[in-house]
Amino acid sequence: MVRTISLIFLVSVTLCLSHPVLGATSDASDTLTKMFRYANSGDIESLEAMRKDVNNNRTLVNAYIVALYVASPDRYAKEFVSQFPVDYSGIMYDIYDQIELPQLTPKFLYAFDALGAIADHGDRLAIKKIALGLIHSDGVVSEEYCDNLQRVFGKYRDEVSNVLKSLSADEKKQLKRAGCQLNSSGKK
């Protein structure tokens, strides 16, 4: 009986530590630190050399697009928007917990501000990512998404309306539950 419990405990701990979401490895943490050191110094060549090393870890994949954007916003804006996560785990665990909270980006909530800045130019995909991000986030991140959506709605009402119309019925319900009110001035 004791052996069985010990074996179950050992397997559980091993699975948890090896899971890309449940247990971050020190290797991943070291890689994130190195990645953002390159990004913040604008060392695109070193970042590009890391591209092949991030494919086996979801957190690193999501972090990598943020790092590229930090290093060169003009060069990587399209890739940043197209690959920015819209699921809860990608947003809250990968971007917020692993990148923003440890202050790896130039300023707090940088990745979410950057997505909003791109949407401020009418980028339809960025607007959609903000709407979906609002649905799949919470706390300060959800508030940031709401602020971005409200601001963009003030500038691009038709574009935001078209994006919202393209959402599924379930996504529209979730967005309504998120409580982000839109008006033509873009203010709360």
C-alpha cells in the first residue's frame, strides 16, 4: 500500500514538472531570461538563432513572438499579431505570468499594450485578438484588453463592429459577460 502511494506520488510529481503549463523548468526560465536580454538590447541575430530552440515548449513559443516584437516592432508586427495567443493558458500563463510579471518586457503589460497599439491603426486581426483575449483573460489583463477595445472602438467603430459580428454566438455571450461596455467616444 505504501509502495503504491509512493509510486503514484512520484509519477504525479514527475508529470507535473514535465508538463509545459503545470511546471516550468529552470531551462525554460533561463531561456526566457536570455531571450528577453537579446530582445531588450535589439539583438535580432541572436534571437533568430534561438528560433529552432523554442519549438518544443509552448511558453517559449509564445514568448518568442513577444521577444521578436520587443527587438524590432516594425519588422515583426505582423508575426506578433498573427501568433499572439487567444486562449487563457497562452495569455495568462505564458504571456502574463512568465513574461510580464517577472518584468522581462520593457514595461509592465507591454505585450498587451503593443497589441492594442497595432489595433489602434485599424488592424482587423489585432482587434479580433483583443476581443478574444478579453474573453479568455481575467484581472488586470482583462482590464487592459477592455481599455484597448474601448479605445479602438472610438476610432474604428465599423471595424470593431464587423469583428464582433464575426464572433461565434458563444464568444458573443462570453464577451457580453466580460462587461466591457463600448460607446462611440471610446471611453468607459
